Amino acid sequence: MIRHLSIAAVAATAFTAPAFADAHLTASGDAAAGESAFRQCQSCHVVESPDGEVLAGRAARTGPNLYGVVGRGYGMVEDFRYSDIMVLAGEQGAIYDEANFVAYVMDPTEHLREITGDNGRGKMAYKVRQEEDAVNLYAFLAQFGGEGDS
């Protein structure tokens, strides 16, 4: 299921109880299996804490830092040059919850087109083939930072 969150929905979420906010970001996958799946991602991405410690990956910089990706809005890593359609998705209020993350990593451009209504192209060319791997990746990345922590 692919969800599109409007700016109003994101704003409404900001004023709900923290337990609800955290509940919609809960990961259902296997973080250990996600760590294994992340090996395919580390050629472009890193998970680097705000203090500069590399927590996962090999310090690659082709893609944005994935620290705190869970709950983050699309296109929000400072100083990273995103595609126009990714920026549009963020402006429209899309955030990385499990459903959006899974849909995005399985078909980035198609997902961005679906949630924005735009016909642009995303920059990420790699596609995760198995939904289980995508769910596990989300669980793995959920360990590193979180909403408001990136």
C-alpha cells in the first residue's frame, strides 16, 4: 500500500501524542536481515551519526546519508542535491514511514510519480527486488536516529 501524505496530514501528525507518531513509524522487519541487505546500498549510501561516526556503510556519498531516515521528509538531507521530483514529494509532505520506504526502494521513480502526480525522474536507479528485503532494510535503518533526530 502506497501512502501519500499531504502537508496538512504531516502538520496534524506533528500535534498528536508522541506514542501515535512513533507507532506509524514502527518497523515490522528483521533488522539483522536488513543489515545484510544493506550491503547492496552501501556503494552509494552511508549511515553517519551527527557527530561523524560511520555506523553502517563505507562512507559513500553518491546518495544521501541515511541516518535518521525513518520519519524524515523526502529530500531533506541538507546540502544533498535531490531530483526535482524528490524535492516536490518532500514539499507535498511525504515522509519515510515503512510503506513509503518500501515502495520507494522497490521502484524509486514510479513511487515518486505516484505520490506527486509529476512525471519527473528520481536519481536512484537501484531497485530492491524483494519486498521482504525492503521491509528488512527499513527495520535496519530504523535503529539509526529517528524523527527529529537527523
